Amino acid sequence: MPSLSPLARPASSFTLSSPDIAEGSTIANKFVLNGFGCKGENVSPALVWTNPPAGTKSYAVQVYDPDAPTGSGFWHWGVYNIPAAVTSLAQGAGNSLSRLPGGASGGMTDFHDTGATGANGNWGGPCPPVGDKPHRYIFTVFALGVDNLHAAAGIPKTGTAALHGFVLNKGLGDKLLGKASFTATYGR
């Protein structure tokens, strides 16, 4: 397997933010799941990334809760094969696959087939168990030196978010050009 190039390390100039959710803030009810006892609106937040590494051919976005009491965390959103010319996702883009940028594809989340996210629209907002300390939700964008993640990695679009996460963080080697993240919390 090829080693990571120096560009694959997080670059301070490559950033991810959201006009809807500030770094370190508490996630508003608008973005919280409407299901499993939560009463949010389940709207996906807008995301914006800037200063991508040179050679970026596509992006991927994942949202992960490492505090979920599953032994493996909980995946809330995955969007793959976002074209290099796209540097944002609009609020609500994760609520219907038709709202994603052309060429992009939504991936599996841990809400798949539960009915909590409609017809598997993709975004599933925070909904930690009552009484847990607030969970962390890590939003990450990956800048990739490949046009199509699935073709480059040899994985199906229907692969789990964890499989996609492995490929994004390790499996693509020097084709991971950079990543940027921010974290927000939610508890009930």
C-alpha cells in the first residue's frame, strides 16, 4: 500500500465550517432527528469548505458520533463523489438524494431501513439516549485525488459508512490529499 504523501496530512488552510452549526456549539433542534424519541426537524445543515489541496478531484463528507453506546460509534451522514468544483452542501441537501450535487451519491448511515430518515434520504440528525452526557458529532470533509471513490477503492456504493471511513482515512493512501473537520455536541 502506498504511503501517505505530506499533502495527506491535515492542512491548516483546508477548512470545514457550517453557517448553521458553529464549532463547539450545541446543535439546534432544527438539525436533530425526528424519531426514536427525539422531536427535531431532521434537516441536514449547510456545510462549506475552503482552500482545498492542489490536485483535488472530488470530496467526501461524513458525520460520526464516537460517543454512541454501540461499541463502534454511530454514522449520521455520508456523501461521496462530490465533484471538485463543489465546495458546499446546502441546508437540506442530505434530506433527499435528489438535492445532492450532480455526480454525488449518498451513502449508508446507521439509520438505514429504520424509517427515521424517510426513504433513506441519508441525513439522520443527533438523537443520543436520554441521560447520556452530550455526544460529539464530528463533521469531516475529505479532499481526494480521485474522481470516483468507489471505482478507485473497489467498494460498492452500498458499503457501510465504516467501510467508506476506512477507505477515506487509510485505503486510498496518497490519494487522500487532506481532510478538515469540526465538532459540535448534542444531549438530552
